[in-house]
Amino acid sequence: MEELLFEAYPDIMTVLQVSEALHIGRNSAYNLINSNSIRHLRIGSSIRVPKSCLVEYVASAWYTATKPDKAGCSDCQKGDRDDWQPANQK
């Protein structure tokens, strides 16, 4: 499934493409990049994000998300546990 996650985007993405892919604002995308939450390349003054790094970020961000609603998506329910806690509270 990870191969299909951002299939409509190029292998090397701009910050604008990252913000579109994540459905966040441009400033939020820059914040994630500047905090090194999303690994990236600097080529001169340009920032480029390999698609694999974006997929890696999304996969790792799942573990820091708040508890999904039991009525949410079927993927969320697969890992649903009664003893679930956010990563920063374990």
C-alpha cells in the first residue's frame, strides 16, 4: 500500500507538492521540513523531498497521532487496543 500512497506525485517533490499531498498549508510543510520531521534535500536554496521520505514521515506520524475514533476508518480499527496510549504518554 505504501507504494500507492502518493503515486500521483513525482519521486522528488517540492515543498508546495508536499503541502498538497498532506493537505496542509505551505507554512506547515516548511515547519515539518525545518524541524527535520520530514527528511529532505537542500540543493542550493531549493528544498526537495524524496517521496520515500514523505512516506516514511506519514508512517512514523501514525504512532504519534491521537487515538482514532472507533467509528473511523477500517485501517484504524485493525490496530485498535483497549490499552492504547499516545506515544508520548507511554
